[in-house]
Amino acid sequence: MPAAVPTMSVPKKRSITIRGHRTSVSIEDEFWACFREIACADEKSINLLATEIDASRDLSVNLASSIRLYVLSRFMNGTTKEPIHVRKS
């Protein structure tokens, strides 16, 4: 029997500051929580981590998508612990 697909929240606007400029990204709660956990584990502010992702992204990819892909790559590469809210029972 295939695993059930978890219900994801709708994207919400999140305010961040990149290089001194306020901006917002629309990201689901689940990705935002993981992003915050990664920033905390790396001892970085959310704004600093977002700035680093922004500086390294392909400009054809929007910032929200870049953050999601960054979170996904960190978990796929095992460079961060799996957060409680996505652990398998």
C-alpha cells in the first residue's frame, strides 16, 4: 500500500531582509519551519541564510523556490537532522 501524501499548508508571506532591503517570500509552514531549523543549526539568522541563498541562486529561479530547494537538498544530503514534524512514525 503506497504511503499517504501529507497535506501541505498553503504558502504564507514571510518578511525577510536581504542586504538591508525588506522583501517577502511565500513559503509553506513546513518549509519555513525546516528553514528556521537549518538556520538555527548553522547558528545563522534567517536573514543571513536567505541572503546567502539569494546570492548563490540562478536569477531565473525565484527566491521562495530557491529556499525550498535549499531545504530539500540539506535533508537529502543528510547535512541536517530530520525535524520532528516530518519524521516517520
